[in-house]
Amino acid sequence: MVIMVLTLSYLEGVSQEQIDILPHALKRETIRKEWIYNCILEGEISGVLKQRENRLRIYYKHPIKADNYDLVIIIDVIKGSTNV
């Protein structure tokens, strides 16, 4: 749990310019780039699963769907980089 807290601390103070959204994240027409930015920069995390070293699956409340829907964002934290 300590590692997860440290990794999530990387998200504090991150700017939009430090976030790289890979093309496959936007393959679905129902996902908007601004939602991803808004969730990471301002959203309240509703759940976290550690997938592997420095990779997290972070659950946010979906910006337009009902309460029982999540927007799931996979984040790789690259040590020594300014990109998250």
C-alpha cells in the first residue's frame, strides 16, 4: 500500500503537458480526451488497482453516465521523467 500512495503522489501537481494519452486510449468514440485530462487533473479517485510495478488502473466516476459507471484510466509512471 505504501508504494501505491507514493505512486499516486506523482499525480499531485501534474500538468496537462506532462500527460501523454496514447492513441489506443481514444479508439472508442465514447471516450473524450478532455475527460481523461479532467479526471487525472481534477477528478476524485473512486478506486485503484495496481497492475504491476508503476502501472495503476485508476477508477473515476464517469463524467456523463449514471453513478454505477466508471471511467477507468491506466497510468504508467515513468521514473525520472516529467511525463506521467
